[in-house]
Amino acid sequence: MSALWIAHVTVTDEDAYAKYAALATEAIAAHGGVFVARGGRFVQLEGQARPRNVVARFPSVEAAEECYNSDVYQRALSHARDASERELLIVETTD
């Protein structure tokens, strides 16, 4: 079953976060991930709103986890940690 990688983000340093985004895009693509939403318009109905929301579809939960743990994504995270506040989760789809 496929999986969704869902991130809710508040960017605090645009320049550093741009470095994260470039490397993260590379890592996600290398693990079969495809963006289905990336910072578009949203409506917050419950919980804490974050101005940037990203959803990527992966072939499986395992592929998404492998992406997260990959060297490229971990390098990307080194730019995001001090440049954003974020939540990230992977959820298996029902397809």
C-alpha cells in the first residue's frame, strides 16, 4: 500500500529552508516520492495552523521511512532544524 508523507511547517529562515527544500526534493524523488501538495492554499479546521503544508505520496511506508533515514534527507534536515518549526508523519493509505 502506498503512504503519504505529511509535513506541517512554519519557516523561520527562508534561505536555510531553501537549502533544505532542494535536498529534500532530491531525496523524496530518489525514493519514489511524488508531491501531491506543496505549500498551496489550505483551510485549518482544527489544531495548530502552520503556513506551509506538504504532502508526498510514496510507494510504501517503508519507502518513506527509507527516504527520511537516507543520507541526503538527513543532510537536508541539517538545514531545516534551525530554519523551521515542523511536524512530519507518514500514514499508510487505504488504496
